[in-house]
Amino acid sequence: MEECPYRCGSSYKRGKAMQLHKKSCQKGRKVLKESIRLRLLERHSAPLASSQTKDISVESSNSDSNIYPAPDQEVSDLRVNTQPDEQANASESPDIDGLPMSCSPPPISDSHPPQRPRRVRLKLPDGIKDTLPDRQLLQPASPVHDPPPSTAGGTLRIVFKTLSDKFGLFRRYYGKPIRIPDTQATLDDLLDDTLIEEGSEQAPGIEDAVAPSNTSATGIAKSWGPFPNYSAFRFSEWFWRRPNKSLQDRKELLDMFADEDFSTSDVLQVKDWGKMDAELDHKDATLGALSPGDGWIQDEVKIRIPLPQRGSQLPSYEETISGFFHRSITKAVRDVLSQSSAARQFHFEPFSQFWKSPLDPDSAEQRVYGELYTSEAFNRAHEEVQATPRDADDNLPHAIAALMFASDSTHLTSFGTAKLWPMYLFFGNQSKYERCRPSEHACHHIAYFPSIPDSLKDKIRQVSGMKKGPSAAIITHCRRELMHGALSILFDDEFVDAYINGMVIQCADGITRRIFLRIFTYSADYPEKVLLATIRDQGTCPCPRCLVSKESICGLGNLNDKITRITRQRVDDEDRQLTVLRAQQLIYNHRAAFSNKNVESLLFPQSLVPTQNAFSLKLSPFGFNFFPMLVVDLMHEFELGVWKSVFTHLTRILEACGNDLLQTLNERYRAVSPFGRDTIRRFYSDVSLMKKLAARDFEDILICSIPAFDGLLPEHHDRVILDLLFTMCRWLSLAKLRLHTDATLQALSATTAALGNGLRLFVSDVCSSYETLETAREAQARQRRAVSKGKSSTGGRHTRQFNLNTYKIHALGDYARTIGLLGTTDSYSTSIGELEHRQAKQSSQRINFICPEKDLAKLERRQHALRRISERENDNKELNDDLPYTAPDEHHFIAKDRRNHFDLLTFINDHRGDPATKFFYIRLMDFLFANLMGQHYEGDEHEITEQDRGRVIIKNNRIFKHNRARINYTTYDVRRAQDIINLGNGKPGSSAKRDILVLSNEDPLPDVIPHPFWYARVLGIFHCDVCDAATNSDYIRMEFLWVRWMGRELDAPAGWEAKRLDRIGFDIDEFYAYGFLNPSQVIRCAHLIPAFHQGRVHVDGKLQNDSLGSDDGGDWEYYYVNRFVDRDMMMRYSGGGIGHVTQLLPNDFTSSTVHVAGASESDSGPLHDLGPADFTCNSPLSNKKAIRHTQSMEISSIDLLDPADDPEAESLDNMLQDDASDFSDLSNIRMSDDEDESEEDVCSYRM
């Protein structure tokens, strides 16, 4: 028996038990406190000798080969050399930046039992392996006889394959590429927007250029276009860049004045600025001098207007609409490909990208979907162009200019009627990470569509002899004719010739190619899609891509819905064209009304309209089907469509329940903390009113909806709503991924089916239980619409139910197929065009509104010419060696500032009695000693004694504190991004972002799957100068985080199967609740939302809010971990993130089944996880050590639950396999014998 050394009377047989007793012995704690106090007083008064500083190098050798190394480059180790702090005082030794990556906080005893069931963190967090993305490619020199997924004309192509990189990514080129544009890409080219300094995104212009030196006057005149000198150009460029000058413009103006090459006298010599502006409006600046460019053209559009009334002399007449401003598409393409500096990085030779997990040699390859130039559609189009017969003297490489159009009408001012209807052009050859960024100016204005003038109604009335004005059907018909008449002008003979025969262009990369124009996407909202597809708005078949009936839309995700999308696709064939021509003859020649039964019999079955489609008229003879180009629109269809409708109806239900539930909902949203730079913004106003909310606001509302709605309604309704909200969050996250694999596309398809089931269950079980009325805003809007139509509107609020039969719900089923064909949705989202509207609205402040299209066209050419002049000069400038905002190759960054500090002894005395600082000194000494010794926990404990703690010397007992720390990480799509730990100002409502996640280090428990992450709240960001007294070492700088640990609530269901967020809470154990953490162990910041329904923590009947570690207003009992806060976070929980694959080791889970949930619990179950967390294992775990989870997975096949006795299985299977390339996840689905038994279709995914 061993007695307690503190003589409290306790004795134990086992040494472990005695160690635990020492930590909790009350008498021992009193002795320890007195010893610490005396030691601190002694150290604080003792002088410290200065010593020399030593550099520390952090080396991390990577055994993987450089994925895309340069031809003469070898893989090198990553080295981070520390530098002395320049701000250190002369009397102090310089501090050392950096900390060994292998260092970790001191271990926690395995035998210490948790005091709450949620407490499962008994060890140290695991270290992370942060792998940097690398895009340097090795030119594929030798062919690999590996056939692609599909071959053209039955011939086997020779495939050139690149080496796999450290993430397992590699490319297949179907033909040896002439040039790979991103061969020399650097890490700076792979930075996410979060790694760009706020306000540092300069508008392309002269701020990046350098002044010419030793240049003659004649040379300068040619170099700067119409401007006589460098100074005149800089002043003009600054003036025309933005109409509203900001603080950034003031800074740029001061920088311009400080430029030694800038001369105010040169600017004052210019007498006629208007003449130079006029030259910019009509000409383009090239490398030599000014030459005619691809300027704007003003045209008239002729439309044919039917006159069905018998009183008119003619059955129809032709009207001319003026004011159509446009550019030649072919000239615009030639200008961009030959002159733009961005075109040097265009991909003219497509490839297919694949991924094979580098940690699992037995895993199957998966196709990767991201850029348009890696898509199946681009590869097919490229094959067709290569198969085009060549002339005898045509030895040029053939390539595609991938055209991506977008258009949308917008108001130029908040008041008044001024509006603009622009058409934009993007190039799919350009990377979407550049193309979608407004500052890159990759959006090219092609046309400004005219609108139907109000005077046209008077003209029609006069010609037709009507007593009343023309009907709404005639005006709608005129709008369709106007748009397609304008498009017919755009797609002129020159465009058609370039489409068929191509056009020879010497591209900006120096290679002369024959470029063939191909249209891939046209992004527009639904009203504009209807105009482009020439179908009826909300007709019997409302979809522009297939012929689904409106009554069948509610079957989203079921088998019949999937079959309809494949077998009844819209096709621009001869039958459709003849049907439209027959209807036009009846209307134009025989005075038939639009509602005539003969006209309706022709058009009604497919919801067609009597307008000839411009795409069909110009390009259908060459095999172009325009319907697939009308791609999905995530912003309008889901964020402003399906989700907005669901949220609106949820507010109706809460209002019907009374009890101030809407006010409770608003209060909960206001209590949600922001996240990221602008990922989640704070909700200041009542969200239930939905006043002036943009699409991103509705996205934020959805992401934070689960804790906000939790517990507001009765339990059985609450469960259905929370399931639906969870599924919608998962669907949105998958649909917005910027990089997909075969597995994530399978997950998206399965989640779509689950979403359809969830919506049907929501309508049948929840909506039917409440009598809901339209909101006050909806009633006011309805009354305004009635007044505008000259109708009387009854007072009061009408009954409103949730509508399942809308096109926007139907469109959700097309996302998986569209991504598989054209790449991810961020490449063709309408939000890109919406961002470009800002440029037009800003420029509108410099114009009059008599003819805004003309003035805006002039300004667009002026700004374009200025950018081209600046781009030319940028080509000759030296590279800027300035470091970026935070070096992207560093894991984290904490400022070198040494002004804010505190004395350790004073800090402990000032917060005596605070549970957060009760063991502050002991835990800090343990942490610093472990890091000084380079100890890393690998399963064995490190005993730290009082003698060990005595070896740690903190210079002057001084701790330096910081308010922010920046954490860099590699995203799932293999880019670098950044989170910021921000402690805020300590006041309620501040922008504090203090929650983090680290890798877990849990042993498996019975019936508990180890969670991949641990969570903590950062209470302080510190660094100090420490040394080892035993070895008389030099002082080194050590950075550390003071954290308050959290643990999972194991009794609360969480994960993909349970469709609930993880619920965590603060540990209440005094010794283990607080600790210190190496910043290098932080993976990312976490977004925690209070579990409002569970309330706050009360101690002795009072809120616990008097501690440094307490939350604002007191701790909440539990918090929800928001795994949907952004796409990267979702992929860390879901698995399959390519950029995450090297961070975590493979797990021991060998198989799991994923089910698509039915509408009832009696079906096969909810949608399971596609990643490591929350899986139900088929075999027990054998590894007793801490398990770290991988986030890579593979879906090998889709099996039907019971297809054995289905007589239609074989024929249906053959039909689906014929279209397997377009919708691969249907290849093994069998139809149920009795469809009437259940509306849900259940399938399982074998992992």
C-alpha cells in the first residue's frame, strides 16, 4: 500500500490510482498552490541572463513524388526557417519564429473517467499533415494504350497520361498535347479568396504596371495609345476606373503622385482629353499602335406581329425595333484569344481528370468533375472537331473556343425605369477560378437587348383598329420575337462559318490554331429560359430540358421521374420545327388566335409557342440541339426558389401556432455568431420578414436553420422538419461543390431522392396539420398585382398551401446529370452574371438615361482599351517579390508584435477563483516542457514532474498576447484557403470567431464510432520566450493557444444516418476542461451554434457567466457543430475530399450501406454517410489504439434491394444503360413490381 505524500490519510495499492489521487487531493492542492506562489515570486525578482538565439528549422519530408514536377525539378523537402523578431528590445534576446510540428500538449491520463457522458476526449489531439497543392505538370512524353470511357467512331485512341500527384490526381489527354497552360503554375495561383488581403484585389489597370524607362518620345506615344505620355495615361486610367471614388482610390491617387515617373506637368500639357477618350471609344489598343477593334454596332430588329382581329386589313405586319447594340461575336473571340494576356492560360486541348487515393492502392479510379475543359461535353466536342475533314493544306491544330453565354435584365437605378438587358460571353477554356472573379474582367459584354417600347401598343391598336389595346398574349409574343430576332443578328453568317469551318487565329500563347466556335451553356433565370427555349411559361410541360408534365413534378427523385428525364428529353428535331411553322401559318396567314383550338392542338402537348428559335434556325442544320445548353440555375432554382418557398411556409406554420414562435425564431437567428470573412454574416434584422434578402442571405438562413427551428413545433412535426432541413443543407452543399468525383455525384443523386421524399413527407404530415395563411407581405404583393391589372382585390389574407408541382422543384433532379456532362455548377451559375451587373450599374452613374445602352457601350470600350494598354505594360514589368497577405505555404501565422503582454504572476493573482485559471500555471508549464523536449504523444504517457516544470524558464515571466491568428489549410478542391481565429473585443455581439477543430485521438468504445475531430474554444492567443534551465539553452519563441475543451453528447443521435448535427458542450471537469494547444494542430475554425432548445447552463440556480471562459450571457448547455457552414467543412465530415486525403490515415471501416430514405420509417432507412464518421460497421474494431480517419471513399456499385422477381428488369436495364454516360447512377436500378404500394423508390449504395 502506498500512502498519500500529502498525509491526507489515503492509501492505494496501484500506482495509477495514486497518481489520480494526487491530482484531486485537496490537501495536496493547497501545498501545491503555496509552492507555485513562492516559485513565481522568486523567478519574477531574479535577473535573467541574455543568451544567443538559435534558428529552428521545421522539416517535413514527403515520400510522395511530386505530382506534376517540372521537367528539371526534383521533389524537395519543405523547410521553414525562422527569423529573429526585429521588434525585440536590445536587452532581450531575439525570439524565434516557429515550433516543431511534432510537438503537442502534455498527455492526459487514460484512466481519468469522464464526469459527463459526452466527455470522450481523454488524450491529446493528433498532429495534422498539411499538404500543399502543386500544379506543376510533367509533359506526357510517352503514350499509354488506355482507352477512354468512350471512343469516337469505334476507334481506339492513344492516351497520354500524366503522373499522379501527392493527392492522387492525374490527367488523361486523348492525343499528345501541344502545350499544357498550367505547367508552371505556382502556389499563389491556387489561393482561395480568403487568402487575399481585404482591399488588395486591385482593378486591373496601371497600378500593376511600371513606367517605361529610357524610351524615346515616339516610343512612348506608341506605347500608351492615344495618350502622349505615361502620366497622362495613369491619370486617365485612374479617372475612368470607378465612378464613385473610395478610400482605395485615394490611396491609389497618392501612390500615383508619389511615383517618380509620374509628372504633373505632363498631365497639364494635355489640352484635349475628350479627343483621346473618343479614340478609346472607337479603337482598341494593340501592341503596335491603334487599330480598328471589335467595337459596338447599332442595329434594328424586325419582328412580325399578328393581327387576329377581323377588322384589320392584314393578318400581320412587320415592326422595326431600334436600339439593339451588339458586338460581333467572331471579332470578340479573335480579340480575346489573340490579344488578352489571360488567353495565354486558356486550355485548348481538353483532358479527363481522375483521382485514385494515394493511401489505398486497391481503390478504384474515380472521374473528377470540375472545369468545363475537363468535362465530357468538351471532350466530345473536341473529338468531333478533330474528326472534321481537313483541306490538303490545312496543317494547323484544330481547337475549340468554348462559348458560355449569360443574360439577365436588371434595373440601373433604385428609382425610375432605367434598365438594361445585357448579354455576356465567357470562355470555358479559361479556369473558372479566374473566369468567375469579377476583378479578372473575364466577362465580355456582347449585346444589350432592346425592350418593347410602350408606344408599340399604340401602334398595334392603330394598325389593327382595336378598340382596346393589344392583349397580353400579343405583347408576350412580341418579346419572344424581339429576343430571337436580336439573336439571329448576333449569330450571323460569319459566326456560322466559324462554327462550321473554324477561323485561323494566332493565339496569345504564340501558337496559330484553327478555332471552331461551340456553344456549351446559356445561364439565365426561368423567365428568360422560357424565352430562349421558346416554350410556354409554366405550361403543361414547364421544363426547358425535358417533357415532364406539371402533375408529375411532385415525384422528384423516384424511379419514374428519373426515367422521364432520360426518355423524354426535348430535342430540336424536324418534327418540332414543322409544328412551329404550321402554327405560325395559322396565326399569320389565317388570323387564328393564340388560343385557337387548331393552334392549341399543335403547341399544347409540348408547351411550344409560335416563334422560330434563333439557335434552331442558324445552327440546327449542323446538329446543334439548343435545349441542353439551358443549364440549371442554383441561385434562382434552389436558394431563391425551393428553399425560399419552404422557409416561407415554415414561417406561416409558426404564425399559425401563435405563442410568439416567430419572435423566438428571429431571436435565435440573431444569436447565431458569424463565421469566416463573410461566409456567415450576422443576422441583425428579423429573418421572418425576409426584407431585402439576397440569395446568399437565404443560403445563410438555411445553413443555420437546424438549431433555429429545433423544438419550436410538436415532436413528431419537429422531427420531420429537422430531417428535411438537414437533407436540404446536404443537397445544397453537394450541389455547390467546386470539385466532384463519381462518389460525390452518386451522393448528390441519392440526396436528391431523399429530398424529394422529405418534401412529400413535409406536405403530407406537417402542412396538412395546419391552416396557414399568406404572410402580410404576400397579401400586399397580391393586392398590388391586382391593382396593376385593373382588377379589384378582396381584403384580408388568403389561405396558402405549399406547392410541390413547380418547375424549380423539378429542376433539382437535373443537377447530377448536368455536372457529369458540363462540370460543376459554379462554372455556369447565374450569380456570375449578377456580379457583372454591378459594373454596369456603377458605369451608369456617368451617363444620361436617354439611351443608356449607347453610353454604356461607349464606356465599356473605353475601359477595355485602358486595360489592354496596362496588360501590355505588365508583360514587361519585373516580378513582384512582395509576400502575400499571409504566406500560403505556412500553416499558421501569429503576429510578431510584442507590445501587448502581461505578467504571469499578476494574471494568476488577478483571476484568483476563476475556474478557467485554476490550473493555468501547471498546464502551461506542462505544455511548454513537452514542447521543449519535443515530445509527441503516440500512445504512452509522459510523466511531467515538479522538477521538469522547474526547468522551464519564461523570460521575465512575460506572456505576449494577440487578438488574431490565421490558419491556412488545403481545401477539398486542392486549393489554399484561410480561417481567422478572432478573439473579438470581448463585448456581446462582437465579431469573435474563437471555435476550432483538431484531429481526434480516441480509442473505440463499445457501440461508439470514434469521432474524427475534437472541438475547443480559444480563450487566448499567446507567445512567450522560453528556455530549458537544465541545459542552459537559448530562449526560443513558442506560440500557443489557451483553449477550453468541448466534448460530444453521446446520447444525442448525430451524423448522416440520424440527420442531425453533432451536439457538444463544455467539459465541466476543472482540471481537464482548460488547456493549451499548439497552433500547428488546428485544422480549421469551427462554426458552433447554441442548442437554443436545451437552454443555458445554470450552477446553483444562476447562469455561469463570471469566468474568462464563459460564453456571452452565460454558457449554453450544448452547441451544434455546423458541418454545413461551407463546402470544405461538409467534405471533412462526409469524406471524399481530394485535398483532405493526405491529412488523415485510412480507417478500419471496410464496408457500409447507404440507403435512400423513403417517406416513412418503415422503409430501408435514411441516407447514410459517404465518409468515415457515423458508419455502422459490419465487423468489430480490433485496433485498440487511437484511430485516425480517412476522408476518402469509393462507391463501387448500386444494387437494388430486391430485384429478383421483376419481369421488366432486363428491358428497363438495357434502356437505362444506353444512356449510362449521361446518368450513370441509374445503371443497376430495378423497377418495383407494384408501384402503387409505395411512392418511394429505395436503393442501396455498397461501399
